[in-house]
Amino acid sequence: MEALEIMENHVVDKTYEPVALYHLAEVYKANNIPRESKTT
């Protein structure tokens, strides 16, 4: 859960770097959080 908290505080909606988003997806997957897709 600590990794999830760190990612939400420092990555979500703050960066769109592919590597950072990949690791965010891995953290979400490990915590059984469903994928969220944003389309604008």
C-alpha cells in the first residue's frame, strides 16, 4: 500500500512518462485496482 500512496501523490496526473505510467499500472495491478481510462 505504501507504493500506491507514493504513486498517487507523485505520479498520478503529474507526469505522462511511459515508464512512470507502466510502474503505476503494475502498482494498481498488485493492489487489484481496476484500470481507469481517460479519453479527452
